[in-house]
Amino acid sequence: MNIPEDLRYTASHEWVRRESDGTVAIGITDHAQAALGDLVYLELPRVGRQLATEEACAVVESVKAASDVYSPLAGEVVATNDALATTPEAVNADAYSAWFFKLKPQDDAAVDNLLDAAAYKATLGDE
């Protein structure tokens, strides 16, 4: 299982990466994409939307199921990865380069409260 050490995670299988401009990129983990199977559709939040922590803000659909994506942090959506609308399979190819949206967090320090790689791996148990 691919769990990069430099990212932060949620128990609901989202990852968070700090960007150099003060925003954070958010996507779903390798574990999540593997569990979902081949992705066929993504619905991303609109730019400018204000999100609360743990708010459902995106939807991923696979050949097996549809699943909500939750915002790990409160803040404003400042960008979406529109390329994923036409190539959702990019998430299956590399979940950590296929970010869904970028957020300007209300509280920069909140990123540090998310799970580190070891804690996220522990939530997965022996999967």
C-alpha cells in the first residue's frame, strides 16, 4: 500500500499536501481508489465554495459504487483539477498526483492535526 510520508490523511481516506502558496491540495488515498475500483466519474466542488471540516464536497463514482469525498479542513476552494472530469482513471493510475481540489485553509495549523502516514496506516489495520 502506497502511503507517502510527506502527506497528511483522514480516517475517511482523503490526503492533504501543503503547497508553497499556502493552499493545500486534497485527493483520495491509494487505499480509497483501490477499494472503489475503476473510477468513471468525479464531481468536484465549485471554486469559491466555503467548506466546513468533514463536509461532503465531492463525489467519486466507480464501476462498483459512488462515494462522497469529505473536506479534511475548513476553508475556501481556490482551484479544482478539471482534467479529472475527462480522465477520472488518472486517480487509479496515481492517487497522489491526481489532486481533486485546492483549499485555502481557515487555520493553517489544522493540517498538523490530521493523521500522519503511520497513524493513517494504523487505521487500515491488516488490509
